[in-house]
Amino acid sequence: MMGAPKDNKYNQVWTHEDARERFLKALKYSETDDNCLHLADAIKVTGIPYSTYDYLAEKHKDLGLIKKDTKMEVLLRINKGTLDGDYPPAPGIWRMKQLGETDKQEINQNITSNELTVTVKRMDK
């Protein structure tokens, strides 16, 4: 079994200030770069490992909000690109759902002797 590579950053500690600066860098990237079509694209420019990014977003409320804003910037780009015809609809819809959009319906069926009653209620997140 090999040891960790020399000069690795496996045990690097991220201060809140440094993490916040990098989260804002991801947000800026998601706002300005048309090639940013996934949250992972924005995270990559920060230099923070993906799992650490999620951990920090959960640990610090303000970082979680920045992460949410970053996801929304990506979602807005995908929505606009799909509506403008730049992206095919099916992958666009799939990406939107991956980023948290929902299209859920609740269907209730009641059957009595000779009568069927169906009610459909749209559930928005």
C-alpha cells in the first residue's frame, strides 16, 4: 500500500473567510461563463474538493446560500438556453430536475360502488 503523495492537501483546513472567498469565486464564474452548465463546473474553479465544498456549505449557512445562488445561476442559463432553442428540451429538463426543480403531482383516487373520483393536485416545491 502506498502512502499519500508528497505535498498533498488531504488534511487542509479551510478557514471560513478563505472558503467564502472561493464560494464567491464559484458564484462569479457561474454568472459570467456561458460554459458553466453544472454546479461541478463552478466548484472546479475554486480549488476546493467537491465533497469539502458540500461539507462547508452544510456547515456554514452563508456558504450554503452562496451555493444555492450558484446553482440558480446555472439553472437560469439552462432554462434560457432550452427556451431559446440552444439546448434540446429533454436534456434541459433533465438538468433542471438534477438541480432541484420539481414537477410533482399528487393523484387521489376514490372508488365507491359505481363511481370513480379522481383529484389531481400539482405540488410545487
